[in-house]
Amino acid sequence: MAEASGLIFVVTEAQIRYLRSARLDDLLAISVCVQELTPTTMRIFQQAHLGETVLCEATVRIACVQRERMRPSRIPAPLLQAIRP
């Protein structure tokens, strides 16, 4: 996306809750759910699972910005449509 549009995503806020430990060779599954979507930002909820056990939960807000100037920018329409909950 950065090369074609000059846009990138940056993390603006993160809240993480660690529930259990994982080991280096554990095969984890990560789930992602879009909780909020605006023209320039999104808030996602993620979980790391080891089998049925939830190891970690995170809420992350990311913003779309112009790569060169680091100014907020609209998320391209095709991408918004693809990630809309």
C-alpha cells in the first residue's frame, strides 16, 4: 500500500492484557475483530490463543497517515470496503 498510495498505518493507542504465558515454539492463533472504523482510523480487538486457551487480549487503534508528512489521511475506499465489519 505504501508504494502505490504513499499511505501507511501507525499505532496511536494500545491496551494489552496478558493472561497466560506462551513458550518460544508454541503455535499461536491470532484473531482480529474490527470494533470501530472511521474514514481515517480503526480500532481492532485481538486475541492470542494456544489451543482453546486465550493468552493475551489487546485493543489497538491505528491511523492511516501520509508516509512522507505523517499527516492523517483517509483510508482508501477499496480497503475500507474490504475490512468493514
